[in-house]
Amino acid sequence: MPEDAGRVTGEAGSESSRSSRSSQSDSEAGLSARLRQIPAVEEILGRPFVNDLERRAGRLLVREATREALEAWRKRITTGDEDALAAESLEPEIALRVQAQLAPSLRAVINATGVVLHTNLGRAPLAAAAVESLAQVAGRYSNLEYDLAQGERGKRDAHTDRLVAKLVGAEAALVVNNNAAAVFLALNSLAEGGEVVISRGELIEIGGSFRIPDICAKSGATIREVGTTNRTRLADYASVVSERTRVLLRVHPSNFRMVGFTERPELRELAQLAHLHNLLLIEDLGSGCLLDLTAHGLRDEPPVGQSLKGGADVVTFSGDKLLGGPQAGILVGNRETLQRIRKNPLFRALRVDKLTIAALEATARLYLRQDLDAIPALRMIRAPADSIAMRAQRLASRLATLAGLTVELESGESVAGGGSTPGQSLPTTLVSVEHLRCSAQEVACRLRHNRPPVIARVERDRLLLDLRTVLDDDEEEQIVRAFGQLTVERR
């Protein structure tokens, strides 16, 4: 190879390298120039549109949204997705960011799943009377802890003690923030440092990792397990009673059922054994059923009053399940035992606020007046299958008029939910909807993003609507509008 050839090649390579570096430098210079065109935060905040937004939404939120929008703009320019923009083009993005920050996270939804006490959707919706009572108390001062007759300090649980106790035939009642708290408080007050005897078949876990063994351990009591998973006899309890025993605990299974060769003592037998040894019997009923709902298809949910008549000293249950009220844990029983529980310093840490008391008191009054259809959860559970079928037919007829939808009716099942009545269902009529171009999952997703969100079931790539849990005609209308919007978007 000639000597000059190597020299020429080297010079050409060097020139190419210089050209590449020059091009890179020009690119970097161009990027820097575009980034320098991004206005400062204060410049954006001084614009009339942003000033007006600030007056309506507050300076803190608008400043934060402006910084986020500018940073997003900077990233888009850096990655080449966007060139420099005029400042006014940023204003809609800032407004959207402010709107997103101000939008409530907790929102009302339409429950078309057929699960009456849907834990993820807030369990029992409150009665109109409870909502009204809550609103009256929330916006004003109240006699929460003031005795109007005596003109001196009172006790907040006085408002619910009398009504709830009357409902179930108890001497007294206490209210805390949920049933887990009620069980914990009862065990801590009555069995700390001693033993709690419980059947192995009742060491349950329900939603949210609420485990009976864990609650007992945290209460300071020691569990003494008796019997086997499926069979526990009265003699099993009697054989372990000692000077350390404080409580016999009976737990309603709530979210599961054992079938086949099962056995456990009657409540009255356990009560007699407990009282023979000067022990206390606590029953955790969980769901808080106040009525016999067998005629409506829900079996094996003993009413609270029945447990008290059977000899239980304390019964605990939830306020927002089958009772149909606000979230609460309710303890009922004899006055002396409940006074011991009330004196526990932890009662103050677990007590409820004025809003819960107002809603629970109003719900209790509906029971006392026998106005059961005014309680939404009970109205849904008691709704006749033929009335749901008529509503389903009406909704199906309206949806069938929308382009791109295939709508059919089919028999199905609703459930109580909320850890109540496992393995039992209520007959219903389902509205099955298929979209011409969207999968059932995609339709369900779009319905969740509707305002208000519509929550439905998806089974075998079909979207199913169960009107048992759709509250009223207005919610039905909202469902039709949601599907109407969906069909418009997909054209």
C-alpha cells in the first residue's frame, strides 16, 4: 500500500470525526436554546389566566401544578418529543393538573355487582334518615358529651346505649370503631393475663387479615384451643377450665362454612358451663343481624337478641354489615360486664365520633319503628326476585337501543357479602351486555372511569349488571348514560 494512502485515510477520518463533533455540538446548542425558552415559574404565575386560576384554587396548588407542568415540558423537549412552545399553550395543562389535585379521591359509585355489603365499595349504604341526622350534627355544635337536663358534662355513649340495648333486649351497649376493636376491647378488659378457651374450628380469619388468634394475643390473653377443626364438644371446654380461665369465646364463622361431620355445643350449654365456673361467655357474631332473614334466603345468621337470650354475657357485632348502619363495633350485654369494659382506658382510644353516633342512632330508630325498607341493605336483601326482574327488563330494553351492544337477560345470584352468609345467595336477574368492538374487561374499565363510576361484574367475557344493588331510578339512568357515552366514543 502506498505511504500517502494511509495519510489520506487518516485525514479523512479526522475530518469525519470533526464533522460528527460539530454536528453533536450544534444539536446540544439547539437543545440548550430550546430549553432556555422555557419560561420561569414566576413568569407563568403572572399570566392573567393563571392569576384567575389561583384566585379560585389557591396559590399553593397552582404553583405546584405549574412546576410539574414545566418539568414535564422540559422532559418532552429533552427526549425530542416536543419542541419549544408558547407559554399560553401550558395553561390548559396547568388547569388540568389543578383540577386533578382538587378532585375528591373518595367518590360515590354505582354498585351493579349484586354484592349488597361490598367491602371494597363501603359496605352498607346509609339510610336517608341517617344521612340527614349526620348532616345536621356535622355542621353544628351538638350535645355530644353534654347532659342537657343537668347542664353538665355527659357521656357520648349515652346516645346509643339506650336505643341499641332496646333493639336487642340487652341491659347495656357500647360502641367502638369496628368489630375487631370490639372483640379486642372485650378480651383485654375481661381476660388479660388469663386464658380464653375457644374451639379450633372457630380460629377464623376474615377480610383484611383479621385473625382471632392475633386479636387474642394482642389483648394480653392466652388462647386455649379445644376440640378439633370440625368437632368440638362441651366436654372439651370443661376439661381445660382452670384457675387461669377467664372467658369462653364463641365465634360465628361469618365467611366460611364447614359441612359434613361437624359438631359444636349449643350456646346455652356453653353459657351454663361458663357460669358454673364463674366465667364469662363472649360471642362474636360479626355480621350483626338483628332480624331473622331465613324467609329471605339467608340462613345461619342468628339475631343478636337470640344470643343474649341463650346466655351470652357479651355479644359483639358490626354496625355496617347486616345491621345496615355506619362502620362501628357494637358490644351488648349485661350492665355490670359492660361497665368493666367501659372503664378500660383503651375504650377512649377506640370510641367513635359524633358522625357515627348520629348515623347509628338514626338507623336504630328505623328498626324501632319497623321501617325496614328505609334501610338500604335490608331493602336490597328483602327485594322480591320478580321486582328485580322487572327492573332488569326495563334496563335491558333501553340498552338494546344503543348501537354496538348486544343485551340479554339471564338468571343469576346476588350475595349479601361483607363476610356474611357464605355459600348462600339470593335469586336475581342479570343484564348481560356485550360490545361489538370492546372486550368485557375494556367495557368494565371504561365504566369505572365514568362519572359516577359504574362497577359491574365480568364473567366469561360478558359484562353483567345486577340491579339488586342499584339503589334507584336515578342510578339506572346514570348506567344508561354511561353506556351511551361509551358507544359514542367507539364510533
